Amino acid sequence: MSNELLGAKLDQSKEIDSKIDQIVNEVMSVNSHIKGPSAPKSSLIESAQAHIDKVGTNRGRPLFYPYIGTGAGNGPYVELEDGSVKIDLINGIGIHVLGHSHPKILQASLKAATSDIVIQGNLQPNKEYSLLGQKLLDLAGKNSRLKHVWLTTSGSMSGENALKACRQYKSPAKMIISMKNAFAGRSTMMAEITDNPSLKQGLPSYGEVTRVPFYDKNDPKSTEKSFAAFKEIVAKHEGDISCFCFEPMQGEGGYNSAPREFFIPMLDFCKEKGIPVWADEVQTFCRTGEFFAYETLGFGDYVDVCTVAKTLQVGATLYTDELNPKPGLVSGTFAGASVALAAGHAALSELEDGYMGANGKIQKIHDDFVGMLNELNQGSCRGLLQDAGGLGLMVAVTPLDGSREKMIALLKVLFKNGLMTFGCGKGPFRLRFLLPAILNSKDIQVCKEIIEKSVLELA
Ligand SMILES: Cc1ncc(COP(=O)(O)O)c(C=O)c1O
């Protein structure tokens, strides 16, 4: 931006920067009183509960947890309106990858809040839109053929744009090859791709999605079987397949991961048959030890379309030159709030600094956290925390007997004891963690004590 512009003056204003620094310092100073989990304050329980009930009544469905945040947080810790502090291992289902009140996120957000508009659109973007798009392309371009990016406001909408790009490219083909236990989002079409009847009760099925089984590590023939199913589908619907859409590691479906060799035969076959490959990285983005799980798994060359969201603070669809949709196909009023676009950029810049790679912070957190779960499973919680694993910051474990009832009961007991996380899968029902990338070994010790106490309470 030219220095002649008033926008540059705002951008470079020392006065604004020093005021922002003052605000950040004050916020950090207040938040530094949050040091670890604590119980609700008896004087606040009633008013907090009334507020929680009100939100439930307004929504027509109660909140899953008695949770309303106060706006104060410190790293993995967050303060609730009942005065309690929880260690947050779910982070808004994967949004706050740097935890609560990270100074760099605060700083970027405050700076963006001084701009002339709250939300940027695809017709009139400001620089935050351009910077975030460029950053994504720089990261994506390292190990893939992805050349363009379209920003939007959610993972589901990024999926809609991805599917439209694939269908237009393969027009008039409509069928989608997806996977068993897939999750793709909440729009009508993404619910169709999602393989979980309890998330689409009463919705019609349009018959446009076919599925191959995801990898089963207990079945030595798993790769063979999925590939055979894949070829059968292609033979049945030849000429009418718009894309192969899959999560490189399944999230909601049970934190199922697979080795590279599982995907390659299907991906090679897609190339042979001209079927666009869409990697849904809405949940995996930034988490598996590389920015993209296709890098962790080493198949970036095959990817034609990739969707990301969550940690990005907005959604984005990345595509190759060939898959670039014609004008008119994708757009939308909103691209994202200025603050969200700037915070997404700040998060990516921070994560470039020592978090990725085999020796990066994410891999260390993974090893320490999974090690802690295994230690409990072999020790005081013998056999009650099975099959801990996943990739990077996505970790799951099967608690107790693996039933839905026990998993939900454990979530509530963990919450009461100061740890917040969530479930996934549909048999076994798993406890899943979307760990913040700022977790340290002291925090993991805090988690250990709460998990141990909670599991033993229900054993
Ligand atoms: C793999 C995957 N795809 C798509 C979505 C939908 O994203 P959003 O909830 O932002 O619409 C999710 C959300 O959990 C997801 O995990």
C-alpha cells in the first residue's frame, strides 16, 4: 500500500500501535490471574445457570455444557460465568488453535478492528482478504498444484463451493464418491455427504453419494477392500462421477487415520479416470504436524480441490487452474469479518514458527498427550482408556466400555472436574481432543489428574 494513502497512515500509525500494545498488555495482565482449573463460585452459580437456561430457551435446545464464557482466558484455560475455570481441549470444535487470549491474535484483531468495515465481501475486499488468500496459497503451493483460493465464512460453505467447482468441471456428472463415517458439514448437501443418520433425521436422501469404507487398521485387507469398492462404484457410475471427496483423517466419524498407502490406489485410479480429488481439510488443517494433512501423508500432487476452515477463522476453497470455476458459480456477500481474516493470518504466521515438522511443537504435544493417556491406561485406569492415537493435535481415545452412555457421562464428569472436551465416532464412542498448539507439559499434567479422577469416578 502506498505511503500517500490515508489507509497506510492508519496502518503505520505509531499512536494506534502503542494504544493497541497498551490494550493487549492490560488484557494479558488481567488474564494472568487465570492459572488453572477451579470450581464454580457459589455466589455466581444461580445467575450463570439462569443465563444458560435463557440461551437454551432462545435456541429451542439447551446448551450441551453449562458453558458461557466471560471473555477472559489464558492459554488453554478459560473462565466461565459461574466463576469456574476449565482447561479447554476442544477449542470451539477446533477454532482456537492457539488457545484463549493469545497476544498475537489479540493484537492482529485489534488492528483489523480499526478498519472502516466490519465484514469484507467478495465484491469489495480490503487488504486482510488479500493477505489471507496469499498466505494460504503460499502454504498450499509448497506441496500441491493448488493455485487459487476462494474465501467464505464456514467449512460447510467452503464444501459447497468445492462441490460446485467439481461438478461444473465434470458437468453434467453429479455422483460423489465419499467414505463411510464421513462428516462434511451442515448445509443440505454437506449433510447428504455426511454418513451419520442421527445428524440428518427427517431429511430426504438425494441418492447422489456413494461410499467406500475408510481404513480399518484391524483388517489386513482393508486397503484392498476399499479399492475394490472404489473400482466397483466407478464402473457402475462411469461418466457420472463429479469427484472423490474425503477427509485425510476423519474427524467427527471417530478420529480414524490411515497410512498413505491406503489412499494411493484410489487416488491413482482417480487420475486415470479423470475424477477430481477433493481433500476436506476443514478439521485437519494446521493440526497434523504440517499445515495440510496431504503434506503429512505425502499426496499433495493428487489434490485438485482442498477445503479448510476452523483454525483459519473463516472458510476457504483452494483449487488448481483446471478446477477454477467459471464466473458466476461461486461468490456470496460475506468473505469474513476483518478481525477474523486478520486473526486467521496471524495464526498461520505464528504456526510457521516452530510448530510444524517431525521435531515441531505439535508433534511433541501429540507424543506427550498420547503418552499420558497410555500411561493411565496401563496404570491407575487400566484398560479404561484404550486405543489412544490420531495425528498431531487431533487425539482420541476409547473410554470405559466404548458405549455412548458412558462416553457422554464421562464428558460431563470431566467438565465438572475442570476439563472440557467432546466426543466422536458412533461405536465405539470416543473421547476426542482438539488440543491447542500452546499446551505445555505442566498443562498435560493438569489434564492427566482430571482425566484419571473422572474415569475412576465412573469405573
Ligand atoms: C471435515 C469437516 N468438514 C466440514 C465441516 C463443516 O465445517 P463448519 O462447521 O465450519 O461448517 C467440519 C466441521 O466440523 C468438518 O470437520
